[in-house]
Amino acid sequence: MVRWDERTALLVVDVQNDFADPAGGLSVSGGDAIIPAVNEAIAGARAAGACVAYTQDWHPPDTPHFAKDGGIWPVHCVRDTWGAEFYPDLRVAGEVVRKGTGGEDGYSGFTVRDPASGDPSDTLLDSFLRDRGITTVVVAGLATDYCVRDTALDAVARGFAAFVLIDAVRAVDLQPGDGARALEAMRRAGVRSALASP
């Protein structure tokens, strides 16, 4: 069970129209169904004085991340479009960390990779958390087998205790079972599972 306090941060990962809405460019099946659980976690965190931060894909129109430019994904979360906006039913009340703004690749809320060299660089998330004395992160959002997994694994690698809210995530499941394998990879790395709804 997660105990919210001022040293804990809820990380709401990429709950944007292109992922959460059935009409989105990279819609995650059941992505909209997690919104009540995510909002419940946000309310609980804020009531206890915990920090809440949101990651947001914010891609340029052309990026090697997209299939049309040589990547594997359909066009999604292009900056200043409907698809990049947070899902309208999501409660947004906290810091927003945008990623992929310069065409960088990567799934973690903590890091992005240069599309040409592959060199990693930090987003603002790590410094944001450390400046506030955060020691534990709780991850919710989309998608379990990509951005949620990599954010949680990065958190553990950086020395944070980490939880994943299993009722507040959904998987792409590009290959059947990807979501379950992602949860197992997180468990092996030391990420604990919890529920947004007790």
C-alpha cells in the first residue's frame, strides 16, 4: 500500500488524448478506463501533501520516432494538437514535464535520447523531484509496457523507491503479454505494486 506524504511523488505518465482516447493516433485499449483510478490517486496524493507531476509527449511534426520518418510508431502527440493535450477528464494539478520536444526518442519520464547519436540526456523530472526532497515515486498512466515501465525502472536506477499502480495503467500489448512482461520486469527491479483504489 502507498503511504502518501511530502517525500512521495505521484508521476502521471502520458495520459494524453492520442493514448487515452479511442480516437487517438496511438490509442491504448482501455486507456480511458484508468482515468477514475488515476484521479483518485491524484486526490489522495494532494490531500496528504504529496507531490504530483505529469509527463507529456510533445513531439514536433517530424521526428525519427514516427513511422513516416523511419521509426515504428504512428504520428502521435504532436505539440499544440488535440492529440498532445491531456485527456479532458484527467485532473491536472501539478508540474508538467514535456519530453520529445526536439524530436528526441525515449520512453522514460527521466531521460530522452538524441535521434541521431542515441546519446541520453535528462529531462527536468529528476531535478524537480530532488529539489523537493522526494524519495519515493508512484507511477500511473500509459502505457504499461513502454513509458510507465521505463519511468519506473529509471526511478529505481536513480535511487528512488518506486511503486506502480496496477489499476491505473494499461498496456499497448504490441505483442500479446507485453504488459504482463513489463510488470514482471518492474517487479524484478524492485518496483512494488499497489492499487490506486484501496
